[in-house]
Amino acid sequence: MKELVESIARALVDHPEEVNVRSVEGSQATILELRVHPEDLGKVIGRQGRTAKAVRTLLGAAGMKVRKRFTLEILEE
């Protein structure tokens, strides 16, 4: 799942080399923390959060296939 989020984020941003995804295992779900260049934050979130919501939907659908729950957090520097 980490690779999925990373590849989607790299396709969206202007600074793909600064995309960083960290996986944190939790008791209920696995949290994926996404960090991007500050200029690219708006591109990853999208207007009214639509892009972030779409990525979260894809993550949820892919998680159903492997029977795990994933949460995406987009972090600011």
C-alpha cells in the first residue's frame, strides 16, 4: 500500500523526489503518513480535499482486497 500511495503522489506533484511515505502499524489500522514539498501540498489535497479523498478511497478499496484497514495522513513540514 505504501508503494501505491507513493506512486500516486509522485504523479501529482512537481517535486516527486521529495515524496515520502512512512508506514506506522497501529492496533486497528495501518497509518500511512505522506509528506511532500510544501509547494505541492495543495496538489495532493486538491480543491476541497477531493484529491485526498479519492486517494483515501483507493486505499480503502485496495485494503479490502488484503483484508486490512489503512488510513492516510497528509503531514505538513
